[in-house]
Amino acid sequence: MSTPAIELKNITKTFGSITANKNICLTVNSGEILSLLGENGSGKTTLMNMLSGIYYPDAGQIFIDGKEAVIKSPKDAFDYKIGMIHQHFKLVDIFTAAENIVLGLKEDGKYNIKDVEKKVSEISARYGFDINPSKKIYEMSVSEKQTVEIIKVLYKGADILILDEPTAVLTPQETQKLFAVLRKMKEDGKAIVIITHKLHEVLDISDRVSVLRKGEYIGTLNTAETNEAELTEMMVGKKVSLDINRTEPENCEDRLTVQGLTCLNSDGVKVLDDISFTARSGEILGIAGIAGSGQKELLEAIAGLQKYDSGSIVYNDPKTGSAVNLKSKTPYQIKELGVRLSFVPEDRLGMGLVGNMDITDNMMLRSYRKGRGVFLKRSAPRELAKNIVKDLEVVTPGISTPVRRLSGGNVQKVLVGREISLSPTVLMTAYAVRGLDINSSYLIYNLLNSQKQKGVAVIFVGEDLDVLLELCDRILVLSSGTVSGIVDAKAATKEELGRLMTKNSKGGADNEQ
Amino acid sequence: MSSNSSGKTHEPLFHIAKRNSMVWWKAWLIRGISVIVSLLVCAVIIVSLTHQNPLEVYGAMIKGSFGTNRKFWTMLQSLAILLCISLAVTPAFKMKFWNLGAEGQVLFGGLCSMVLMFMVGDRIPNVILILAMLAASILGGIIWGLIPAVFKAKWGTNESLFTLMMNYIAIQLVSFAIMIWVPSGSSVMGLVNSGTKAGWLPDLFGQKYLINILTVAVLTAVMFVYLKYSKHGYEISVVGESESTARYIGIDVKKVIIRTMILSGAICGLSGFLLVSGTNHTISKELAGGNGFTAIMVSWLAKFNPVMMILTSFIVVFLQRGAGEIATKFNLNTSLADILTGIIIFFIIGCEFFINYKIMRTNSGKEGK
């Protein structure tokens, strides 16, 4: 067998007291696609960052084409023909695709953007990309931006490509397109590593799959000889049931009615356009859509954090039966009106919690006003903190640990725990399981399900279509700030959702009618 | 045989990693060591530049604060004023409102006191005069702090520039007042009401500055409780840490900004009153003497903890007074004293790096054979 393109031997990397990678050995061959599989925090990205020169290993060796390599900077990585496509794009918005691609390159000869564009078109044709080199980045969709990132590393002549969760931001159709391109690159002899935690994609695209768990190397399997259950077990370390128990909605009443909601951003662009829907008690309403289709604005409008220009949001109080208009109310006024609205925002540490405060003080965010007098009462929040740590199995040194020190899953447990403790009648969650490991994700799904059974109207903004289809009762699809459809989750398919998500994604031209 | 890779590859020798947390006594050990190291470095500089005995120089520094009874009380008085202004800027800084205008707020507060002291000093009973001066100073400080706060809350103006510019306005107003009040045209105003002592804070137990010191001591305790245990203090922390979290839980951010700057300005005004009525009995452009800026350092060094500020303001005042003492005693240029002060503060601040981070040798991982 020929020498592998990459060989990692006993790579170890620690951050403070945390060992992110421990004695990891891994090989990648030319002309193959290797999936690097593991839960969040298992050390996948850290490992690949050492190949791309962002981190330097504490111990261990890296061999590229059989020769030992020292990669201290992204430039070194580029000299070894390694290119990484990061999860967060690093592009200049006001430049064109071609300009971004040559940015930072030191080529001999005269700079000629026409030559660059020609070369970009050649690369596109060769691998089947669909891109206009003179289009500006800010006019591009997420998948086009990703294409630019991939061409950027190919243009530099990379033979080894590392993609960090490339499908996280793509629709099912776009994912298929990307996979077709990856297969062509593989035929061309490139070595490709794709970091992911989506099992069906692993099975779909890769030749081999290597699994990491808690920073340790677990094993490598040929994709053809394995299945989802086996991979999950390797990833989590024990058997996990991947079923969400969806019960039939009971006693549905209209709880929150949104009518013709329209909202402009500071540039006068409609971020929400004539949104109408009803959230019902005892039901989980999913909201699907490409990132940035108006999900954030919609939830914040309901929570009283986002001003809107027209339309109405009406809450039907289950106790009094009266309808409460929430238009131009602040979050405090909404609370004073007796609306029990809980909100788990997307930005957990930036909005839902205060990273530098401990768990007790974070519990107090919702309740510190209680009681007369000018002083805080910390006893009730402290009890609540203790209970949440116990009930939701939050891993923490204690309740006086700043929440920013907790891992992503534990931060989310603290936040969801606090919001549920308010015994809400409406519970809104935005990307509630983003970055969470499988066990924590299922814990959150179960919590949402039990809230639903208690008669709470749950609104679940999600990104994983499989989860949306399994968990929700109805799914509202947002596309460029409009409702492109509300479907029954039991009858809908992923492809149908994908189509609705991109229904009017290009510009606002078809919003006019 | 040496490894052939060592010639062509250059691995980084060290790397830096963040510490999780450190037990308190270790942190204080590091701080103590850094002070000792700074004194050693200072000693080298003293010997090489002045050929003096460093121990004698250090002895003189200590005498600057503790040498005589009078020096001790003067040191406590300086400490009280610096601490008072530090307490004033703390709530604003904790809210991440960069109030660089303490200097001006103190000065304007002091000016308000002086107006009453000068204009109606001999015409109303002293108790009423002093209370009126106190109220006027606090009001003046509030006005000077409130203007930039309102602009920030309503129109999002930059508070650093705004408060800095307010300093210059206050300075010019004081110059203007002195120009009117001092007929000789001198820019220095002598003691006001030196005969009647109208508007002067009285001595307490024979100590001139005791009222100042006790006032600030009480204020320190109040601010500690306010910031840590009151609802207002909690709101200040939340707004400072994350405005979107504050909005999310329904805090009216504008209201908190304005309320907190009223408090900050009021304490600055109080400092101005203590300076005019309790210390100087006159006014000049240098009333605050740069303490409005030094206070920012004192507050940061103490991590916004009022009790810790007693220590940090003591360090600063101690070094200032010690520097002055060695400059006169050894007939040295005051710049040398400033150099020593700078070195010591550099080490005190710099050692926080070693408390927050650790430096580790990179082990190459190639098990040596």
C-alpha cells in the first residue's frame, strides 16, 4: 500500500487541565474520504486545527506523504498543501469571489483579476461547482460562500482538504450537491477529511470513518461494513436509543396568535414579512429555515425584544380566557400582564445567561425583582440552582461556578432548567440542541415533550430537519422572512421542507405580489 | 546521535495556557513575590543611577507616609479622597460606562460648594451653610455626570469622549470663577473665610481630616453592600456583562445607565465637597489633582470591589507620598521617584498574568532514546 497522505502518531493536546486530544493516531489516504466522527467536545476540530496550523500539538508527530512535518502556522499548513474549510467562513463581504480567493496569496507576476477568474472557472468546471467568480460575497447564499471557501483552498493547490461540519448550514439539496463535488475531488486523488456528527452523512459520503470520544481515539471502520447503531455506540460509549417519543397533542387551544407580522431592519429591508400563524397549547410547533431567514427576529418580536412595524401578536390567557395584545410591550410589561412566556435564546451566554455570574445569580435573572425592599434574596434562587443541577445532571464543581466555565451542554441545561422552572404557558427555544452531545440533546427533547404534555405551547426553532420531523407536531417553514408553508410533521418529508426553505431565497423580488 | 529533525524544525519552546482557578493564598504569594522582585529591580536602578543605598531610599519612602503623626494623617486624608473618587467611578465602570470625567465632576461639585462658601459664607449659620454646600456639590456632580449619561442613553454617544470634554468645561468654569473672585488678577485663590472659618468642616477629636475619613469609610461599606447585595447593584452587573441579557430579562437599560451615572456623579460631587470644605478651603483648577484618573486604576486593580479598593488606593497613595519624600530627602529629581513608582505598579499589575495563565514547556513527544 502506498504511503498515506496524512499520518498522525500519538498526538496529544491539552488546554489547561482539559485534555482535548490524547495519543491520537490517524491515517488518511489520497483518493479517499475519511469521516471524523465524534460528539461535540470530542476533539475533532482541535485535531484538525493542528493539521491546519492553528494549534501546535503538545506531543506526537505528524507525517505528510511519509515525511515528518512541523506545522506551526496556517502558512506552514499551506506549504504542505493542506487546506481547511472552517465552520465559520472567513471571507470579505464586499469583495468578489475571485478577489477573496486570491486574497493573501503571494504570486509572482502581475496581478490580473481576469486570469484569476479564468482559473476559478476552470476549477469550477473540473469539479462541478456552480459559481460566478465576479459575484460579491454579500450577494451570495450560504452554500455559495462555502463554495468560495472550497475553491480558495483548491486554488492554492491543496491536496488535502479538511471540512469542518460543512453540511451544518446547508439544505438537503445543497448537501447532495456538495457531496457530488467531494466525490469528484476524491476521484481526482485528493485526500478529504470531513468532520461531522451526522451519522447518515457519514454513511453516505465516506470510505472510512474514524471515531473520537472525549479526546480519545476509539477506532476506524470501513463505512461499508458498519451502521448507525454501531457508530453511535462508538461515539457515545454506550447503547443509545435514538427515538423521540412523540405523543398525540391533547387539549389544543390557541395560545399565541401572530397576524401579519412585518418587521424592517435598520436598512429598511423586510426581515419578517406578513407572518401569520398560531401556536397551540399541548403542541410543539417547529420552525425550520435556512439560518438567518427571520427566526431570531420572530422569536424576539414575540418576546418583546424586537419592534415590529405592522401586525399583531395576541396571547390567549388560559386562566382568564381573555386575549392580551402584546404589541409594543417590553419584556417586563409582558411579564406584568401575566403572560408566562419562557424563551431559550440562540445566544445562550450572550443573552440567556451571564457568563461571568454563577449558577445562583443566573437563576436570579428572572426572579430578582421578587419581594419588596432594595436587597436581593439569594435563598430561593440558590435552592432552584441546586435542584436544576440535581435534576438535569448538570456537571459542575458547584452552584457558585461561573456558567462560562461549564461545557456547552451544561450551560444549556442551566438555561432550559431556569426557563422551565417559571412554569410557562408558552416556551420558545432557538437551536436548543446546537453543540450538545447526544445524551444532552435527548434530555432536552424529553423536557420539551414533557412540557408539551403539561399543556405548554412549545415553539421549537431547529436546524436538523430529521429532529424537526421526529419531535414536532407541525412545522412552519420560513424562507427569507416569509412563511413558505406550515406542514404536518408526521406527513412531511425532508425534501419537502428543503424545497420550502429555498422557495424564495434569492432576493426580495417575489415578495412584491 | 542527535535527532535529525532538531536541525531543520523549530518547535516553539513554551506555550501559554489559561489557568482554571488558583487558591487564594497562592495568588497572594505570587503578588507578594512580585512586590519583592519589583523592589529588587528598583534597587538596581537606584544604585546604578544615584549610588544611594536602596534600603535607605525604601526607608524614606515608608517615612513619607508613616514618618510623623502629621504625615500619617495627611496620608489617610489623601487615601480617603482617592478612595472616595474610586468608589464614585466604580458603579459606572462595572456597568462598562467609561466615565473618564470624574475629574470634572469633582471639580464642578467643588465649585458649587465654593460659590456658596464665597458668596453667602458670612451671612447664614454655619451648619446650614455646610449642609447647603454638601447638597450643592452633590447636585453639581450629578449634573456633570448626568449630561453624558443622557446623551449616551438617548443617542448612543461615546461616553469616554463626552466625559473627557466635560472635564475641560469644568476647568474653564473654575478659571472663570477665580478670575472674577480674585480682584488682584492672580490665578491663585487664597484661603476663603480664613477668619470666620465659615463653610469649613470642623475638627473632630482634634483631627482636622477625621470627618473626611469617617465619611469615606462609611461610604465604602455602603457601596460594598449596594453593589453586591442590592437589586440595583445586580442590575448594574447584568447591564455591564451583557446588554442583551439585560434587555432579555426586561431591565430598562437606559434607566439603569442614567440612574448609575447619577450615583457616580453624586459621589464625585461629594468628593469635591470634601476637598473644598474639609481639606483645601479654596479652589483651583488642580482641585482633583489627577485623582479622577488615578481612581480608574484603583478601581480596576481592586476588580471593582470597594473593600479591596482600600488596599489598592493605599498602595497608590503610599507610593506617591514615598516618591515625594525621597525626592526631597535625597535631593533627587522627581522623575526618579516616578520611575520607581512605575516599576512597582508595573509588577503589581503584571503579576496578574501569572495568576491567570501558566507557562509550560513544550515537550516534543519524541521519547528520547
